[in-house]
Amino acid sequence: MRRRRSGGSSSDLTGGGEVFDAFDDPEENARVRHFFLTVRERFLAASSRGRRVCTPEGTGHDFPDHVPDFVVQVVGSLLDQYGPGAPKAF
């Protein structure tokens, strides 16, 4: 069984690169890093319209409560790109 370093929860991905260093074992760090980066790219590739949206610096999973204007901007850009009158994918 691998020991977790103290601080942060296992589900906290807001720490950026820190989440990859949560285990004392360097091989486990590399495995976790590879897993998350690979899964992220596979999810994006699953849709021809998928895109990565990076939240403003200093925000995490609860960003809608902290930067609601950012959410409105992102949704607005999606509607401009894919809303009524936009070319259909099929």
C-alpha cells in the first residue's frame, strides 16, 4: 500500500502539477500523470466539437461561484459557434 503525503484530498485536481506528486513513489507519480493526461486528451478527442476550457488562474472546480462572468463568456462563445444558424455537423 502506498502512503499519501499529507495535505490535499485525492480528488483535488485544482493543484495543477501538485496532484501528480501526491505519492511518495516516483513511478506511481509518473503513472498517475500519464493516466490523467491521456484520459483528458481521449475525452477531448471523443467529439469533433470538444475543446479544452481553462479556468482563470487561481480558480478550481468551484469556479462558477467565483467567476460567473467567465462562465457567461464561455457559454456565449459556444452559442456563437454552435447555436442557431451555425453550420450543422451532420
